[in-house]
Amino acid sequence: MDEKTKELIALGASVTAHCQPCVKYHLGLARSLGVSEELIQEAIEIGQMVERGAGSAMRDFLVEQSCKSVAEECCCSSGGCCDTTSAESSCKCK
């Protein structure tokens, strides 16, 4: 794999990891290697796309995991930690 490709991958990974110093470093290195701004932008967009997908999957996973523990503790119908009568209820255990 050539150095330009490695830097584009590192840039996308840095975006996904929310590492601002890493983004600055790999952005600078990619530019110094002569990577076009179009390819740099594409790597950034791919990193953002992966980040959104991972974030969405993690939110779904956390809801599933928390509802399992909530359902075991209060079964949602008994109020308490998962009071479904509240206007702010966001329980998805049912």
C-alpha cells in the first residue's frame, strides 16, 4: 500500500476516533504527500459515515442492553426506574 493511501485511511480513522490532533497530523501529512483536496474530503466523509453508523449501532445496542436489565429489575409495568406513565418516558422494553 502506498503512503498516500495509508494517510487517507489514517485520516478517516482519526475522524471516526474523534482525535483532533490525529486529524491535524494526518491531514498535514496527506497534503505534504500531494494528496488532492478532493481525496482528502472523501476520506473525511467516509470517516464521518463510519462514525454515524457506529454511533447508531451503539445507541441501539445500549437501548437493548439497558432494557434487558430494566426489564429484569422492574418489568416496566411496575413503574420505578422505567415509569411509563411519565410524560418523559422513553422506555422501549415493550
